[in-house]
Amino acid sequence: MRKALVIGIGAGNPDYITIQAINALNQVDVFFVADKGGEKEDLIKLRREICDRFIKDRTFRVVEYEQPRRGDASKSYLTTVEQWHEAIANKVGTLLREELREGECAGFLVWGDPSLYDSTLRILAAVQARGGFELEYEVIPGITSVQALAAQHKIPLNRIGESIQITTGRRLAAGFPNNADSVVVMLDGNCSFRGVASEDVDIYWGAYLGTEDEILISGKLRDVMDDIERVRAEARARKGWVMDTYLLRRSKSDDAQ
């Protein structure tokens, strides 16, 4: 029997690691780390720093692998993602079979939380369903960028008696949801907030949350959106990558918590 632990490691600050995650780290024999390109070497470096900091009196191996690239989604986004996940599952299944011995424990370190906009659980479920070897896995939750965003801006995610929706930039491009007062947007590479700038909306934006490179901007969307787009572009050019999240909230003069 091979075992895997899917460990949420938080939104960038090693102090976000939970005690449960530390205990899980100290059970792992082999960490599998996806190489997503040279510009994201910082993300691999952070994972190594976490292992070095929290794993005590235990030897472990690190297996880096090149993650398959996602194809062109111009025809069908869902089909493209399904094909991409299938390719990753093929790769991960092969690695688990060849690099992990019977009785050993594998570790997958997931940025934020494994249950929120991450494909690791889907990949392992696909590997498990294909068979060929016995695999069981457990999930250790982590601090998400959503939680870090609210904490750093010192705001609650929701207002009293009102709803919140977590979505993507692709979805926001269709407009501000009618059934939500507050919207957290993730995976937005196109500054889709511009599409709702005509509405009376406040934005709380953050990039590299929890890290020494953290950037925070907030205010009326129409007033600060140009600043956000400029700062975001500068940060991406400087580091080669950017991770950002933001909350949009309909403005209310009587808002109180």
C-alpha cells in the first residue's frame, strides 16, 4: 500500500503552517514537487524552506517533475482542462509507481488549501481510479489566500445577513453576480474587475499575500483600478509571475459590522 498526504501550506507565509500540517510533513518519505517553469522557482524554494524548517530528525527525498502544460482553451475550456488533468494524472501515477516504495508516504505541498481551486485532489482520485497499485490519501487543510486577504485588509469576508461568492476572473467577466453582495475573485490574469467598474463597488486587492513581497490596495474600484493594473504589471515584470486575489463588495453608506 502506498500513501499520500495532500498538505495545504498556506498562502506564502511559513508561519501559516498548522500543527496538523507539521505533523503530516514529518510522516513523508518523498515529496513530489511540480516544476511549473523557471519564473516560479520561488514557489519551489518556499516548499523546500518549509521542509527544512519543520521536519525534524527524519530523512526525506524530493522529486521534482515537469508538469504538463495546459493546451489552448480557445475551443473548449472544460475539455482543455480535462485533457490537461489527464496528462498530469498519467505523470503523477508513473511517479508514484516508480519513485514511491510499498509502505512509504508521499507528500504533495499545495499552495493555500487543497480544496480551493487546486487540482491535486482530482489528480489523485484519477490515479486511484485507474488502479495498477493500491493508493490511499489524506487531506490536510491550509490557510487560503482568501483568508489571508481578509486578514491583511482587516475586513470580514461577509456583511451581516448577506452572502459571499468565490469565483474566477473568467466568471466575473460575465458581470457582478446578482445573488451575492461580496465576491472574492481568484485566478484572474486579465484584470476582469474592469468589467464591473461602472457599478458602485469597493475592491480589496492583494498580491503575494503573506510574503515579504506582499502588496495591498483598496478603495473605490473606479478610483484604484488603474493603480492595481499598473502595480500588478510592474510586479509581474519584476518577479516573472504574480499571484493575486481580491474582494469586490457593493458599496453601502450604512455598512457596519
